[in-house]
Amino acid sequence: KSLNVTLRKSFGLFANIRPVKSYPHLIPGPEMNLVIVRENEEDTYAGIEHRQTAEVTQCLKLITRPGTDKILHYAFALTTQSNRKKLTLMCKDNIMKLTDGVFSRRFTEIGTEFLQVDKESMIIDIGAAKLAKDPGRFDVIVAPNLYGDILSDIAAEISGSVGLCGSANLGSSFAMFEAVHGSAPDIAGSGIANPSGLLHAAIMMLHYHGQSATAHKIESAWNKALEDGFRTADIYNGEQDQKKVTTKEFAQAVIERLDNCEIKNYDSVILPDVSKSIEYAAEHPAGKEITQKELTGVDIFLDWSIGNRDPEILGNALTKASPDEWNLKMITNRGVKVYPNGIPDTFCTDHWRCRFILKNTANPATIPHLMIALQNAGFEIIKTENLYSFDGEAGYSMGQGE
């Protein structure tokens, strides 16, 4: 497991804040001054993975209502308190309608309490493309964990190098500051790493602790070192006025300018108190909105490779083996419906989702009966997912082609 991810989750550091700005007068690139707010504990970074068959592995994408509310409320608060104008949500709710759909829906709902903020939503793929082409159009971006991680590296590279940017990880009782880039053990000790990311993380930490004067002094010295031509390998382009230096030499250049450069008060990102966002999530629990939760069926996943993996053979055998109170509604393979009335050309692996719907009143006790009947018929069950409706709305996705 990643040490950073473990620290973030163990200490409840739910908000990852990554400011990214360009320095076009020093490092070639487009104008950019944005902040990426990334949810820090959930999504596929929960790290729950399984190998379920010889051919198929899975990774669970976990999105919670409290986690979503905390990060979205915090993103709106940061936007307003930092005197920024626009907040952009990036997710993939056109495909992942339940998980990313929660993010999209709550962005709209929470946004009604921040009327002064311009709000826009983008599908992550086109959003990332627009970020790469025109980063200056963005002010603050908020995204689930995986997308936020990717977006922040894209933005950092646009600014000149992923080695330039720092980030803050914030929770109710702890805060952790780190460079955006990873630990890069493959180049450890070689003297080519850019120390700017860790330096900017330290600058953020000083602002967080109210020591802005010291933060401005360090940032001014860093800028002066760049103005004087010092470049680590990642931002060196061979121009005549540049000096290619090692990690330690660049750090020394910054140190030497701490007491003999003009101190400028650079704009800093205001990091709001996270407690208000935590309180907001606690005051708006999803459970209060649900009046009825009803079991409607079960998805049973099988490891099955008999013959040429004909879905018709599997469907007929399951129908014959299942108790009378159950109806086999469909079978999917990799999310695509293959039974009934599937397309023969659909490629099938050894991993099958079999959706059974109760014909009459739902009773959880009937699910084990169904499983025993299938096992007695020789089927290998690898997992199950109960199907529920919430106030009449299905709490599960349809199969492609269903």
C-alpha cells in the first residue's frame, strides 16, 4: 500500500488542495493560475481489489454521500474565501450514473447555497482536454480522487514540470503537506529531482500556520533563483542565460537569496477551516431523504467456462436450477447483456453477472436458498450483490443493452 494514501485515510485527510500557476516569464508555457480540489479518501483509491476468476480482476469504486458533501462544500468555501469566481466539477456521470452521479447531483444541490460562485460541470475526458489546451479558462476545479490526481499532474506539467507544485492534505485534526510528484525512488540520490515541489508544499504549510511573512520571503527567494537562471534538469531548456544545476545546488541558490532579494507578497490560496464542511455533511445525511428501501433481487456472479461459453446454455441451465420464486432477468458479461437475446459476436470471459428478480414480495431469506440451489447444480458463485430500490428508484445500474 502507498504510505501517502495510508496517511491520508488513517488521519481523515479528506481534502487535497493543489494550487498550480505558471511562470511564463521564467518557464515557457501558457498563463495559468488555478486550484485543484481533490477528494482524498474514496473512489478507486479505497484499494479494494480482487481476482475473481482466472481471467477477471475487479476494483471497487466507492463514493459516499458524506465524503462527497465534505469535499464539494469545501471546494465552494475555498472558491469564495480565496476571492475566486468559478468552480468547475469534472467527473464521468454520463457513464457512472450512480457513483459519479452522486458527485454531479450534490454539486448542483450544494451550489444553490453559493450563488456568488459561477458553476460549470464537465465530463472528465473533455475537461482534461480543455485543461491541456486552455488552462487559463479555469479557476478552481473539484473532482473525485482518481480524476483529481490525474488532472493535477496534467496541470503541473503544463506549468513547466510536475516537480514544481506542492499540495495540502487537510482533515479535522491533522494536515499534511507534500509535493505533487511521487517519491521517485528510481532517481533517488542522482541529484536531478526538482526540490520546488517540496518547497511550495512548505510555503503552503507556513501560510496554513499563519506565518505568511516567512512564506513570502521563501517564495521571493525561489523566484529570484529562477530569474537568475538556475534550472534543475526537468525545466532546463539549454538557453544561454540558464544554469543547469543539481537538486542541492538549486536549493543552495534559494538559500543564498533569502536575505538579499526583494520580498513580494504573492497571492496565496486561502485554506478554509474544514470543520464547517464536516459539519455540513453531518447535517445533511442521505438517510433522512429515504423513506423506503426495498430488496428487489440479487446479482449473482459466476465463474463459468463450460464448452464455448454459450450464454444460451448458461441461461437455460440457471433457469432450470433456480427456485420458482426467482426469475432470471438477464446475464451480462463485462457489463454487456448476453442473455436473453444477446448478440452472438459479443466476446465473453469466464465472469458472468446473473440478475435474479423476485417474482413476489422480497424476502432476504430466499437469497441463500437460490445460492444453494445453484451450487447444488454445479455452479461456482464468486460473489453476490443485493439489489435494492430506494423510494421506488433502482439503486443499481442496468446492463448495456438491457
